[in-house]
Amino acid sequence: MTTAASRLAVVTGATGYIGGRLVPRLIDAGFRVRVVVRNPDRLSDVPWSEQVEVVTGDLTDAATARAASEGADVLYYLVHSMGGGGGDFEARERAIATTLADAAFAAGVGRIVYLGGLHPDGVPLSKHLRSRVEVGRILIGSGVPSIVLQAGVVIGSGSTSFEMIRHLTEVLPYMPAPKWVRNFIQPIAVRDVLHYLIEAASVDARVNRTFDIGGPDVLRYGQMMNGYALESGLHQRPIAALPVLTPWLASQWVNLVTPIPRSLAVPIIESLQVDCVVREHDIDAVIPPPAEGLTGYRRAVRLALQRERDGEVETSWRDSAVEGAPSDPLPSDPDWAGTLVYTDVRERRTAAAPADLWRVIEGVGGKNGWYSFPLAWAIRGWMDWLVGGVGLRRGRRDAGTLNTGDALDFWRVERIERGHLLRLRAEMRLPGRAWLEMSAEPAEGGGSVYRQRAIYFPKGLTGRLYWWAVWPFHGVIFSGMTNRITEAALGPRSERRPT
């Protein structure tokens, strides 16, 4: 038998919630790790980026799948488009699974491990659960020994399910809720999911099947919300299950009272329409539970809250890709030739040191706000939320530090040169593509220079009209940002607050 130190583990979905936590644990377990990403810049600030091999490409491409599979002992299949709402969603998932399964078989991969969804038998499933079931069947029938771990609600700091429970419980003292709050759920702590994923790499090659996994507690969804309330020091919430709330209406309701956008809320809500309880415990004979036992729901909540208080959230739903949002990077300035581009450029000198100015720049967004005309930012966030976008409530994962690929309200960090440049790509719904750049430079004779540039590539007539419709506000918003950011850099760090 090969040792862990000589085994190669391939992780797809390495920038996702589970994949981003699995990779460092595989490294700690002695595996060599290869990750597959569409944009390698997403890994530039990840602590383990120098310890992995990176394959760049789309898994629908056979060449990428072959490069990913070559020489692999175990391949982790952790890709799933939670926000995929287009008509070709299931076809795309099927194509990825088939392409990767074929490549893995041709390369002689020893094991595929897939994290699917817990579901009952004999009832109609949502398209997302149905797609996960089909992907599992494709992998099991691939000729490569496959383990399909079927999990329900995953509880951990930054998980979509945990954040939904948290915000639903904290916002409303009385809970008018959909009837699915009475359905039974068997949640599982993210640490236990990772335990099963890592141990699955060493299971006998003759094992080729699905396994249900879950924590020790079976609860109604309403009980999970009140369990959160007790752990966070809140009073338990009276909950009234309303049969009139359809999944679509429930998604609007969740989008209203939580920062979870509809594109992420819908697949979760659809999966909650049925009981999600472990039907068999065969996994115990193949992978024993963790030495300390499976984590109970209340303890999982306690651990998640502690990690958030300590600022140790490794991965978060906030950093999930937004379906339909622009993903192309800003082209270099010379490439703009012949293209209509609108810009708003501001510059201001300050006596603050470049390091102090940079701390303010890197701290923008989230609870700190945008240093100018908060009502206008709030209205723009509300408008984005109204049309199904992420709005401003997505916030940021870490209060003081940004990394490439991080979500920041309705922006995405496209590039960061720490201490110098922050470039954000807009993910709000726009008739075009937009970026916002902020930079700090040493000034001649002392102090620093703050530079700010908004860039907008309009799409068609609507895009041009949009720019000129918001243009009167730019003088207030962008000049206000310039003034207040440079002013905030002058004061003690503890006193830096946007106005």
C-alpha cells in the first residue's frame, strides 16, 4: 500500500467552501495535492497556494480533465453550481461529471470521492438535488471506484446553511415561516464532513457506492433555529408554520431577512421541502466516526460562533461565484483603444503615511461602509437585491484583511497589491462591466497620495443611459470617498470610522 506522503490527491472546487478547507487538511495528512481552478488568481493569497500543483481550466474541457487526472490516486469531486438557474444547468453538471469520469478512468485514478446531497427515496426532488443524484450515478458507473457521501445541512462558520439559520433567528423575534420548518433535518458539522472526505481516500477499492452521512441529532428546522438562539444568547423564537409560503415565496422571504441572495437561497430551500435524514449507517463499517465522536448540533453552532468571534473563518458562502456576474478581468489600459469607456478619476494628497492610508483602503466595505453618502450606497444595494443580485448585505469575510477573490458587498476583489493597490470588480446587476480602483503611493516630501478610479464599460444604449443617469451622484459619492478615506487615514486606527 502506498503511504499518504506518496499519494496524489486532486481537488476540484478548491476555491469553494468545502474544497478550501479540505486542501490544507490533505496537506497536513501528508498528501501531495493538485487543485483545478478556472482562475489561478483566486489562489494568490491562500496560505497553502505554494504547496499545491495548480491546473488551470474548465472541467467541461476534456484536456483540462486529463491534466487534472494524470497520476492521481484520489480525485475529489466538489464542484456544484449552487446558483445555476439557467435551463442548461443539469446538462452542464452532467457534462462535467461525464468528462471528468472518463478522464479519471483513462488515467487509472484509484478513487473518486464526491460530496452529494442527502435525500429521501420515492419523492420528487428539486433540480439541484436531482442533479447531485445523477452526478453520483455517473461517477459510480464510471469504472473508477467511487464513494458518494450524501450530506444534508452543513454547519460551520461561513456555511450558507449556518448563515441562513443565524440570520433568520436573529432578525425576527417572532417567526412566520414556511411549513418546511417542521421537516426533520439531520445536520452535520463541517469538521465531520472533512473527516469523512479525508478517510474516504483510503477505503478499499472494492467499495463503489453511496453513503449517507449526518451528525448525531435529528431535529426539525425550527428546532435548529431555536438551538442557535440558545447558543447565541437569544430567547427562543415562537415559530408559526405557514402553508401559503411556496418555495418561490420563501426564497423572497429569506432574501428579505438574510444576506443570502436568491440564487443561493433557492437550492437550499428546495432541498428543505422534504425530510433530510440519514436512511442507513453503512458508513460506520467503512469509515469509523472521529475518535471524539460526531459533533452534536449545538456544539457545532458553538464552534462556528467562536470561530467568527475569533476572526478565523477559513472559507465562506460570501466567496461563492455569483451566477451571471462579470468574471472577465479589467483589460489593460492600451486595450481600451477604440472602445467606449467611462471613467471617474480622483486624487488627493494626505499627510498620513502610506501604510495608514492602506489600512483604511483595505478596510472598506462591510460594517465600515464606503465613506460617502451611505444612503445612496444603501439604495443601490437595495436595487440590486430587488432584481436578484447580492446587494450590500453580503459584507466581507474578514474585517481587516482582503485577499484576491474575496467578496466585498457587491464587489469582488480582482487584484490586490498589498500596501499599494486594491481593484474591485462589480458583481451588482449592471448594463455593462464596472471596476473600482483605490491605491496608496508615497508622496514626495512625506505623506502619501490617494488615487481612486471608477471604470465602466457600457453595454449598448442602456449601458450609456445608466452611466449618465447616475453621473450627477458621482461628484458627491466619489469625491466624498476621496476626502473621507484620506481624512480617516490621519486619525488613530481605533477612531477611523466612516461618516
